[in-house]
Amino acid sequence: MDKLCRSLFEATNATGVFPKLEDIKVRTAPTNHWYQNVENSSFVHVTVRLLSGRTTEQMQAVTNSILVALVAQLPDVPSITVDIKEIIRDTYAKRSA
């Protein structure tokens, strides 16, 4: 997982969409239980949470870069998806110590 997280971080950084490295965070959250009515149900899904204000082209660059990195790291996984959920900048609150 560490290698995969680093790979996704580097792929995201390579897009040039994020001006500061501190803006990129990669976290994993394994799903322990699921059901799909398919023969090989293994999958990886990445949800990118991104502050609003990026163009469609920038968002596509992020998802495509992550997808390429995932496919390279996980060639045997039959289903890999990447999605962006926008965080509304005007209503986002954060505390940093």
C-alpha cells in the first residue's frame, strides 16, 4: 500500500494541477465486504476529493493520471475506476495546527 500511495501521489503531482505538494494527500480505506454478481469481483475505486475551482480539463488530467498509475501498479485487477467529488470551497472548513 505504501508503494501504491506514493505512486498515486507522484502521478497526481505530475499533473501540475496542485501548486503545493502539501495540497496532495493520499489515503487508503479498504472495503472489507461487498457483493458483485461477476466471476472476478476484485476492483479498485479511487475517489478524489478536490476543492472546487478546477477546470474540467484539470480534473480529467487528475483522474487520467491516477488511472494510468493504478493500471501500472495493479495490472491484474480487472476493474479500476477513478471519480472526483468536488468540495465546495466556500463552505469548506479546516483547522491546521
